[in-house]
Amino acid sequence: MRVYQYTSMISGGLLSAAGCIFLWTQIPENQGRMILLVILFLFFLLNIGHYLYFRRRFVRFSEEILWNAGRIMRKEKEHAPYREHNNKETLTSKVIMELEKMEDILRNRVSESEQEKEKLQKTISEIAHQVKTPLSNISMYHDMLSDSDTTKDEAEKFRKIIRQQLEKLEFLIDSLIKSSRLESDMIKLNMENNNIFHVLEIAVNDILHKADRKKIELSIRCDSDITADCDVKWTAEAIGNILDNAVKYTPEKGNIYIDVSQGEMYTEIRIQDTGRGIASGHYNDIFKRFYREKSVSKEEGLGLGLYIARNIITLQGGYIMVHSVPGRGACFSVYIPQRR
């Protein structure tokens, strides 16, 4: 806009000057030439005034833009004296408004970056804490095993403990890898119309030995023809994590019921146990990474199972709901979409 005005002014002045020179050569009288000279001089002054006026406005415009750009770079939040232009339909106000939008976007991105940094630091701290315990135990029992006074029975006991700690460490690393893959969208889901009974068969086989050890009875009610749109491997992983939790917090000789029903839009897999239950205030917390209630802190676990389960089901377009009465068990309902 400014360049167009300056260009028009200069080109207009040049054309007028050329016209005056042409008329000067055509008018023979001195008086006529004098009048033309005065007109040309007045026109020249008018153009100079025009130039100075627009130059002053352009300088003012540049100062406002530079001041606001500097304010953004300094991250100043107070109201700017130039904000009075915001309600005016001028080029200055429009540019300043765009700068302010850019300022808001940059601040939001910085805030998000800081939150991600804090989240990463917290995750690293949590991982370090989880890894530290098994490593310390392995180191301690290794030193005891190396002691010359250790008996054969004690040595066998220490080897067993070291093996258990190594299994725990392996499980932790495997869980962290799965969690990381889910968060970074690195997993590839093979979404097909799969048989749910087959999915349950895989999930139950992974926890069956743990349930047998505690003499927990598992009962499944699922028609052989029920299907859903899901990835067999990852869905079995999610269901298996929920079942693992159910076995872990259900006392010996308890019961776990798996009931599957097919609706119009979703297939529901309901997992009901007779364990200790979950307080209603912790329904959302149990799906957070590394979350564990204080009352179960002594139980073996990392707090990643339900976190991974929810992410897997969510990625497939489903969701998980939980209902529980403390002391009477918990019920997890997994909803998997029907074939799209």
C-alpha cells in the first residue's frame, strides 16, 4: 500500500513536470511562462509535502511494528500503548493484531514445550526409581552369593531371588518399550473383523498360571461367533493386562468372570472380579502411568498395565469403563467397535 502511494506520487510528479516542460516550450509570452513556472513550483511543493506526510506516517508505522515485535521477543505481557489501534480499521492495527496472534501462538508453544519437558523429567525419574530397586537387590544378593561363608541352600535361595529380580527388570523394560511405542504412534495395528473368543483365549493363557497358583476360578461366557474390529495381538495384550490386575488383587480362591456381549456399535468385554475393589475417586487415576494406590504399594507391580490397556483400546476407537465397590471387587468394561 505504501509502496503504491510513493510510486504513484513520484510517477505523477514526473508526468506533470514533463507536461509543464512541454507547455513551456509552446508558450512564447514571458508572462505565460512565469505563471506556468509558479504553478510548477507550487506543484513541486505539494509533492514535497505529500512525500513528507507519507514518510512521517511510514516511520510511525515502522516504529509501532518494531516496538511490538520487540515486546514479543521480550515476552512482555503488559498492555501496549499501541493497543489503542486495535479497534481501528487501519493497516497498522491489522499488522499489530497479527503480531499479537503470533505472540499467543509462540507463548502456547513455549508453555507446551515446558510441560513436555516436565513430563519427560518426571517420567525419567519414575523409571529410574522403578529400575533402582531390582538392580540394588541383584547387586546385594550377588555380593552375598560371592561370600565364601554362604551355604549351598543360601546360595540357591539367593540365585532364585536374583532370577526373580531379573524377571521383574525384564518385565519393566518390556512394559516401558510398549508404553513408548504407543505414545510415539510406532505400533502398526492390523485392524480386522476378528473373533473375540480367540482374543480371550490368548489373553487368558498368559495369566492362567498365576490364577492357578492362587486357586482363582476363571469363567468365560462368550459366544463363538462374536466378532469385533480389532488387532488380535494388541487387544489380547490389553485384556491380559486387565486380567493380570484382577488376579493380582483378588484373594485366594476368588473368582473372575468374563462376560462378552455384542451390541449394534460395540462389543463389550466385561471383566468382573471378587477382589479388594477400587474407590470411586481413583477411577481415573488407575489409568495413569506408574500410578499405584498406597494401600497396594506392597503388591508386585509397576503401574503400567492399565495405562497400556487404555491406550491400546483408545487407538482402536474403543474405550474402557470401570465400576467398583470397595471390598466387593471391580468391574472393567472394554468396548471394542464393530466392523466399520
